[in-house]
Amino acid sequence: MPNSLYLKMENLDAIKENASIPLFDRDQITTSIAHIGVSNFHRAHQAFYINELIEKHQAFNFGICGIDLLDSDRKTYNVLKDQDGLYTLITKSPTGFQKPKIIGSIVEYFFGPENPMAVIERLANPDIKIISFTIAEDGYHLNEITGEFNQKHPSVAEEVVNPFNPKTVFGYLTQAFKLRKLRGISGCTILSCDNIKNNGDTMKHSFLNYVEKNEPELLPWLKTNTTFPNTMVDRITPTTQHKDIDALKNNFLVEDQWPVVCEPFTNWVIEDNFFETKPNWEKVGVQFVKNIEPYQNMKLQLLNAGHSILGILGTLHGYKTVHEAANDDVFIQFLKSYMHQEVAPTLVDAENMTFKAYKSTLISRFKNSNINDSLSRICSESSAKIPIFILSTLKIQLSENNSINHIAFIIAAWCKYNDGINDLGYAYNIVDSISNTLIRMAALSQLNPVKFLEIEPVFNDLSSNPVFTNKYLHYLNHLRNHTIKESVKQFNDKLL
């Protein structure tokens, strides 16, 4: 049997026998995109699209400079530096694995904690036309209750004292744009690719708020030299497992220290609001639209909400993966009914992306057993996800006196979820920035059931809404005395 090969530039010619390799000369690529937060999702999504554009349309001016800013990102940095920025994308369809694809669009890499000034200089370089990022919800440093930028966050406070050793994305951007202004260089597009509603607007609000408080003289320049398009990004990307690394090595003879696993489906919709020149990404399927809202609402309220629902119900039952819960007829019937009765009335169909077609595709995506996405990943940080994915639907349904039964049941199930014990009697970890509060309030709800709804950062004043609380209390009482499977089945059969 032939020996496996480490993933490096010098081995690509030999690797191409077993995996697709970049069909372009990476030395010809110039970098115009700086991406902050080189996550698995970025590597499965944005970097994949750019790789396709370079490969199929010779867009050699769209190379990516990867940038990580957190000490916890050192492993990613070390791996990609060791592999010359190359990594393997493993696409898993329901019927099996597709041929692994080596992605070569990341041609530079910087690590902030190692050399912050090098990162600032790179961001200030006039070659950089787009600064994109995937920094997750906590990277925006928003106050949990008000939603405003949290100037008192420890990382923010630290870099105010030492601005040339920034800790946040805002600190790096501020110093980079100060240099651009000083040197007479124009600004660029700031492109959020995070899974939050109105991500561009949120980034703009947070960043300008930060600058107004810390570098107010920069604010007028920023307002005329930057744009913040909203985006919708969509591709299920589970955590890479050791068995994925082993399968790549044993079956395809490629030794990649950190490959990325994803589903075949992918979608990227961007608000048409670029500073100066708009890239020609439509050549590889990116949609540029005037109004992003129908697209992002459909994705957040269907895919992300669906994930959270399957995560809560499945974990309580004792399942470990999304596909197990999605292939359970009782749970998937509940989810389909929720989408039809409570989500559909709140959505406006987006062009070329109808609700019915997206919903149908979504169920099959959830059922893909080869993705093996863990429910523990799905349920992590639910306190940040549920207000965006589910309570936003509740707000509309309440305002229009429409059905809220499914949502009341889901929130009651989430309360029970925070007891930390499944119906088989096994404990599971609750991974959340406010886990102590969730666990304590769920425990108190055993005696005072409405107590869980008094978590203000999550529910605001929902505990004072009798229409919702009456249904919630009814379902929570039933869930406390029955298994999740029994309760969902009775709900589906309209016996609950």
C-alpha cells in the first residue's frame, strides 16, 4: 500500500491522484481579502467560494489573508502555517463521501497575539479591499440586556490603555483605519459572515460606537470610507473529528492535521453595498441583492431554529447527533408543523428561494447521517441563539394573535433541558456563557414554574405576558411528568 503524504505544497503533485488539488499557481495570487477568524465555517464557505472563483475564472486578485486574534486560535494558525495555508474540504452527502478537495485560496496568515503590529499593517495595506470576519456572537461584545456595545468589557478596557496591542477586532480595525487615513489611503468593505441577523448593521453599530468612545476624530472618515453589507451564509459544518482525519489518511493517503467537513449544500447572499468595486463573486453562485432580510429570516428561523429545536428535543431523549433526532418521525413531525404553522406566517418569500423549497431541502439536510453533527455543538450557547432564532418568531406571532403553541412547548422543553438529565437518566454538560443562571432558574422553576422566564437577558419581559406564560406553564407541567418523546407525540396528536 502506498504511503500517505503530508499536506504541503511540495506534495500536491503526488496527492492529486487521490484528491482534487488547486488548479492554479498560488504564486500568482495577490491578496485583496483579509479574513479575521479562520474558523471551520470560513474554510467550508467563504474560502471555498474564493477557491472556486480563482480556479474557474482566473480571479488571481482575490487571495485571502487569514488572520486570527485569539490565543485559543493558535492551533489553527500552527496547522495552516505548517501546511502552507492548504487544507482539505471533505464534503459528505447522504449517499457517501465526495472526492476530497484541497483548498488553496488562503495564501497568507497572521496571528495577532504573536505580532499585533504586523496584523494592523496588513489591514492598513491599500491592497486589502475587503475585511471579512467570522468572530461569532461574543466577538461583537454586546451587552446581554441592552444589545448595545459593551465598552466595559475587559478586553475593550485593556486595549483602550494599550491601543497598539489590541484584543478585539474593533481595536485592530481602529488602528488599521487610522493608518489608512493618515497615509491618504481609502477605506474598504467590512463584511460580516457571522450567523446573526443584520450582521453588517450589527458590526457597523458596534464598531462606530467603539470608535466614537475611543477615537472620535476617526468617526467622520469611517462614515465615508467604509460600508457594512449584511449577509446570509449557509452551510452545515460540524466539528472535525479524529475519525475524519484518520479516514482521509487511510482512504485517500492525505495527512491533514485539521481537515474541514461539510454538507454539499451551500449558499451565500450579500447585500449589494460594497465600497468602491464590487467583486464578481456571482460567477460562483453568490447572490447580490438589495434586500437581505427575506433571505436571512428564512435561514435563521428555519435552519438555525430547526437545529436548536432538534438539539433540545434530541438531547432530552438521549440522542447524540442531529441526524438521529431528524430521522425520528415524532420529532421531525413536530419540526415540520412548527415551520408550517408558526414560522411560515412570519416570512416573505425571497426571489428564487421559496419557503416550500427551502424547507424541503432543509429536512433532508438534517437527516444526512454522514454529517454526524453533534447535538452538544448545536445546543452550546443556546441563550444567545434562541432569542434570535425562535423568540423573534414568537414576537411576530404574538403581535398578530397567531399560533404560539410550538414555541411555548420549545421554551418549556429548554427549561427542562437545563436540568441537565436526559430521559435515560444520564447527565450532559450545559455549555453556555450564562449556564449558572440557566441551571439555577430551571431548578427554581420546579417550585415556581414561571421563574425560568425571568432570565431578563434572554426573555426580556416575556414572563409578564399571560398569553404566552399560560401555554408555557401547561407544557412545562406536562414535561416535568412525562418523557420528551411522550410529550411531543401527544402534542403532535393534539392531545396536549
